[in-house]
Amino acid sequence: MELYAPIFVLGGIGAAFVVVSMVVGSLIGPKRYNRAKLQSYECGIEPTPQPVGGGRFTVKYYLTAMLFIVFDIEVIFLVPWAVHLDALGVFGLVAMVLFLVNVSIAYAYEWRRGGLEWE
């Protein structure tokens, strides 16, 4: 447990800083509430009423989310591979080529479905 003591101390200091900042901010900070401040904020426009149970999202939303996930996962795998490329040898190269082919298929699907066109 002695090895973890600095981690626990740092976590305690961080938690104490958060608690003290919140308490001091709520005690000292200005409290000027008005109708506009209590409304939800949507990029400076008036909030639009939402249907019961939420609204329907377009397919573009899901395609954009899928594109983000595909490229996020690509970066997560490419950076460590690039750092240890010399240690992995030919096996690492073949594995990364297969991975990039797989990612390219997802990219081609996204492109074909129109997820890269912003209207």
C-alpha cells in the first residue's frame, strides 16, 4: 500500500480542490437569476418544443457518429503501431495492412451512403 500512497494523496488533493472551489463559488459568486438565464440554451435561438418521447434522428447523424468511431479506432491502433514498428516486423506490417483494408471498407461504405456530404 505504500506505493499507492502518493496516488491517494493526489486524488484527495484533487477532490478537496473541487469541493472547495464549488463551495466558495456558490457562496461568493453572484446570484442574478432571470427568465432568460433559466431557459435552456440552443446556440442563441429560441428552444424548439420536442415531441413526446424524443424526436427522430436522421441517418446522417448515425453515419457521422460511425465515421467518428471508425477514425477514432484507427488512430488508437495506428499510433502504438507506428511507435513500435521496428519491433513488430513483418507480422505487424501485415496485421496493420489488413486493419487498414478493413477501415477502408467502412470508409467506402460511409462515402457511398453520402455521410461525407454536408448540405
